[in-house]
Amino acid sequence: MDEKDNTRSNFRGIPVVESGRKYRTDEGFSAIKNGVKQRRDTPDIERGNKPKWLRAKMPSGRGFNGVKQTVKEHRLSTVCEESMCPNIGECWNNGTATIMVMGAVCTRACRFCAVDTGNPHGWLDPEEPLNTARAVKLMNLKYVVITSVDRDDLPDGGAAHYASCVREIKKMNPQTAVEALTPDFNGVMTDVEKVVDSGLEVFAQNVETVKRLTHPVRDPRASYAQTLAVLEHAKKHRPDVLTKTSLMLGLGEKDHEIMQTMHDLRAVGVDILTLGQYLRPTPNHLVVERYVTPDEFDAYRQEGLEKGFLEVVAGPLVRSSYRADKVLEKNNVGIAV
């Protein structure tokens, strides 16, 4: 099918690409909208109604609009938008954002993620490091999370560009703490070191799910063992840098598997763990197998703290970057679960 046939127009007559369909980006390469192609074998309905504790407010407000305008003016992508995060209104109204560098098209196609998938063929915005630093300054951030798509099309997975973004932020905003939520760089540890040595305070790489469910949840190029190895190397290379990872719940994992994952993460020195509910971003993505209750999240948090994590942030709407600046207050970042 021709890529132009996969668009429709909204009520204003603006072309809109249907989820799961191929389109051509402004940079000239093909991508799949929301990352996962339409599949005949994907169920159309969820298992049960969404519980009341998962209701998020519609994003609005002066702070939200201000951050949105800054992101647009500086040609930045944010994981807040691309991942359809339910906390976007709260975070942006507090003047914080998780900035996604290296474009908005990922070379991988994880079946939980709504980021567009394609091959950027080496495309990078050379002005992005400076624009990112300027945006952080304009938003007056004390703590910023820099994340990115996977860029398997680049020789170093984009590690040098990533590190450049962090260095520019630090140069222009020396008081701003930086967390880098990175790809796995295909397990090439010299590339991991480029980012770890860039001046950041927190290095994060998400394990996403328990070992048994890694595939089909994650792209075949990602692996449970590879993520653990990246986190372990980062900690050994720079013991002063905090390491962090995130686990989605509700994909069919068992309690003993969650406990084993916590054990494995602590064994490689991970300091901070976040636990949140998986929410299906489009009908083409994996279904939700269960909705974890607030009480269950609280119990998982206590188990994690007993295993020795510096902090475990747990709650239905928690995402890996949620209130990241408040993690070290050791109070579940102020949320009640």
C-alpha cells in the first residue's frame, strides 16, 4: 500500500496517519505510526474495565501550555507526548518534562510502546544538543530526564550525540541534575561509558518486564540479560552515579517473577526501581492482563525496600520518569498508594 493512502483528515482537514500504518516522515524516511503494525491476531478488547484509580486528568493549564510551546519552538520530542503518558498534565504544569533526543522514530518495535518505528538512516539534528540545553534553561528545570529512541542505525547507537546533549545541558545549566534514560546500545559497553561519563547524576535503562515475558513484550534485539549487563557495567564504571530501572506490571507476570527480577536488579547494583501499571496505548499493542491494585503496589514497594533498593517508586500511574527529582526523599515521591 502506498504510504499516502494511510492518512485521513481530521475535522479541520489536517492529514492524520492511522495507528499501525506506514507513513513518510518530514525527514524523508518511512515509519510506522505508534510503532506496532496492525495485526489480525491482536484482541480488540481489554480484559475487564479500567478501574477508577487509573483515571488521569486531561492536560491543561498555563504551565502545561508553556512547556508545550517551548518544546515546539525548539523542535524537541518528549517521551511525555510520544508515549502518551497519563501524567503529562501534572508534570508539565510543574515545569518539568522528559525530553526525548535523537528524533521521534525508533528503530525497534516493542509491543508495549507507542513511539513510531522506522529506520532514520543515520539522520540526526546537529542543533539538538544546544536546543535541548536552551529548553532546559527556559523551563528553569532543577532536574531533567533525557531519554531517547533506540538508534540501531547509528554506529554507536547514538551514544556520542546523547553524551553531547548532557554536556550542553550541564554547560548551560550547571545546577541542573541530569538523569539519562538510555537505550541498551546493543550491549557495547564503551558506548555505555560515553553516556555515563557525560556528567549526569543518574543512569537508567529499563528492564521493562520479567525475564519470561521479555519476548514478545520487547523487541527481539533487546534482552533481559543485556539490560542487566548494561546496568551492572554503568555502576562498576562510575560507582558515584545512581543506576535506575523500571518494571511494568499487568502483562501477565507472577509475584515470584517480580521478586526474582528485584533480586536480579539488586545483584547488579541497581539503586532505584520504579513500578507502574502497563496501559495499552493502541488496539495494536499488547492487552492488559490485569490491573494491579494500589495495595498491591504498596506491598511490592515494601518488598523492594527490604531487598535494599535506595528507593522503590510504585503506583498505578507511575512511569520511569515520574517525579524523578523527588525520588531521594524516600517517601514514594509523595504519592499515596
